[in-house]
Amino acid sequence: MVRTTLAIDDDLLKRIKEKAAREGSALQDVANELLRNALVQQKPKRNLKLNLRGWKATGRPGVDLLDRDKLFDLMDGR
């Protein structure tokens, strides 16, 4: 484990100490857990653009799209 120095706002340090006391945990364990959870919950925002291109369907009169056997017969040229 690497040791480092952080400047933590007084109100945050107080809340972390209170949480550690409630849980009976060491201050560094609670701080590490909070930092780890905060980093895991961050997900990069991605702007996705979805381009859908359609086509003009030309159906055959009298064709039931829900009749699988009839569709296969038509595709096979029967």
C-alpha cells in the first residue's frame, strides 16, 4: 500500500470519522472503500447516435406474414 497525503475538507473528514466509528472500522479502510465505490460507479458518458435507414416494403397481396409454411413455400417458388 502506498502512503500519500491528501487535503480533505473538514466536513468530509468528520463524516468519514463518524462512519468509521459506527462501523468499528479504521479511518483508512472507510476512506478506501468510499473512494473505490465512487470510482466504480462512474461510467463514462458516451453520446451515441443511431441512424436507422428503412426501405419501402412491397408486399404481395394475400400473403400472411404469420404463416411460416406459406412464406417458405413462396420463397422456394412453390
